[in-house]
Amino acid sequence: MTSFGKFLDRSIKSLAGEAINNALKDADVDKDELQAAWVGNVGAGIVSGQVCVPGQVILREMGIGNIPVVNVENACASSATAFQQACSLVSLGAHDIVLAAGVEKLYCDDKQKTFDVFSGGIDVEKADELLGQVTAMLEEAGVVVDANGAGKSRSVFVDIYVGWALDHMKRHGTTVEQLAAVSAKNSYHGSLNPFAQYRDVLSIEDVLGAKEVLWPLTLPMCSPIGDGASAVIIVSEKKARELGMSRKVRVEASLLSSGYDYAPGDQAPPEQGAQQVYKEAGVGPEDLDVVELHDASAISEIMYYEYLGLCDTGKGGEFVESGQSRLGGKTPVNTSGGLMRKGHPVGATGAAQIFELVCQLRGEADRRQVEGARIALAENGGGFIGTDIAALALTVLKK
């Protein structure tokens, strides 16, 4: 992966090319050996106007052509989707060496373009209906919001996250200090990651005292926008043996699903997805040594502790507060710093999670290394329709 950050002077071709070349070098594979490629991107069509063929544009600039190139746009799960699709085709025997990559440039002189990228992550024909429902829920909880600010002065998703936070606080007694503990923990992890967008360490008090986005969320409790790229080389078992690869990591299971209109009391899509990927991989949450999950907000991480079975329902706040998700804890989560500190260049996020976990399973994560890591899980979600996520990707990797 590239470093994540603000790179106004770089193009998606420049960023993606850096990540892809580094991945090829790491795998000791020549670009001419690639048999297919999947490239995730969300915002180029809005931010730069590069629609239709971003993957081909990126690869042709590198001298890579005459292979199938699939452009993947699937909200925040775009490059995780690219990875899952690439793995599926290799598993089916269609290819032996393929590329899955993701790239994003969200920093832009016209900030409205950036907001428009995120505003497209919901059903735009029902945007007013959704925002009306969220605003009514927040006002019922005593939070008065300027509904017109959603999608203009803040991402539309902030209002959704605030709704989740207030609901979790009401039902389970989760505290603002526990929300802040997520951000503080991830800031420590991010300080150890040379690729992270933000490297400063924050205390719980720092997080609580930061600028408020919308109560109870402060700025460090929300993932930032960012620019960056990430890339992964996937090979068949047969080809790995032929090439004598010694640093390989095995994909035990990679699942792609989506939300649906489920009844109250039914399992939420992320919980269903977790159970399915555990079954396919033959593992359980108790077997996980390290996890990268989609902490788009502090409450998102707490809820996904519970969805993934890392702790009981309603105990996510206690899980982070007790240090169990910190390096040295029971199940370290977001050792990269997560979206909140590593950064969130949307199209690059999923593959960057895979990058972090591969480093962990190879024992190459330096100061943020989880000792003895053998089994890892990545969860990457995106978009929002109805009452839950639109896209969900889950992957289990093994040393």
C-alpha cells in the first residue's frame, strides 16, 4: 500500500501504480505474468471525471494490457470486493496469478464533490426519506440537528452513526468514554504504522475534548477522508508451489454479501455474514489472533465487536474499555490504526486491510506485531440502504 493522506498533486494512476509495483516486487512476480485484474474505485467519476475505465487507465499507464480488467465500485467495500472476486476466479481455476487493487483520491479543491461521493452511498431517490427518519430519531433522543447540513457540511453517514451511538447507549449503557476509548486505542496503533494518515497518540480526554461533529461524536471518533492505494497479488496453490513462494498467506474464506429487509429481532446482515465466513473457514471468533474491521466511526467498531462474536451483545464498550482489543489484549483490533487513524481512501480500504493482516501473519508488522499471529479476519462494509449496510465483505486469512 501507499501511505494514506492528502496528495493533491498526485493522480489515481500515480498512487495505484506505486501500490501495484510494490505488490509485484513483494511477490517476485513480473507484470507480464498477471492474467487478470480487479480494480476498486468509488469517487473518480465525481472528483476527476474518470468514469468507465479507471482500472484500464491505471494499468495501461504501467504497460499492463491484453488481460481482463474488471472495474469494481461497491461503496467502501470496493477493493475488498475486488479481492473476493479475484480469489473466487483463482479458486475456480480460471487464473493462476491475478491482481486485486483499490485506489482513491477524495481530497479536492471543491469539497462538495467529496461530500457527493458519500451521498451516493444511499438510495438517492429516498435520501429525503432516510434523512427525515434519522433526524426524527435524533430529535427524539434530544439531539437537535441541522438536517440541511447532511451531505453539505458533513457526510450523510455521520447522522446515521450518531443514531447508532444513541441507540447503543440507551439499550446497553455504552458511555461516551467508551466511544472515545476506541479512538484513543486506534490512535496508539496508528502511531506505530508508517503508512497511517495520522500518527499522533490521543488520550480518551483528548478525544472527548476535540471538535464535536455531532453529539456524541467528536472528530477523532469519525474516519477522515483520504487519498491512497493498495494492491494484492493472488496466486493459485499450484502456481505458488511452482514459484517456490515461502512468504505466502492462505485465503481460508472470502465472503461477499449485502444487506436486506429483515424483520425486527432477526440477525443483522453483519452477524449473519460473520457466522457464514466462520463456517466456511472452519474457525470461530475465539480462534482469531488479529482483526481489521470497518471503524468508520467509534460506534461502528463497538457494534462490530459484537457482530463478529468477539464479545457478547451489548458488551462492546466494555470490551474496548478493558483493553481487550488493544495490542497485547485478547483480540487486537485495527492494529493498522483502522479507518480512523490509518485513513479511509474509500476504494483502497479493503485491500489495505488485507495488507495489514498479511504483514501480521508474516511477522512483518514491526512495532505493532501481534505475537504468534496465525489466523486473521478482515471486515469491510459500505453504503446504507433501509436500516443497514449495502455491501459487506469478510475474509479469513491463515499463516
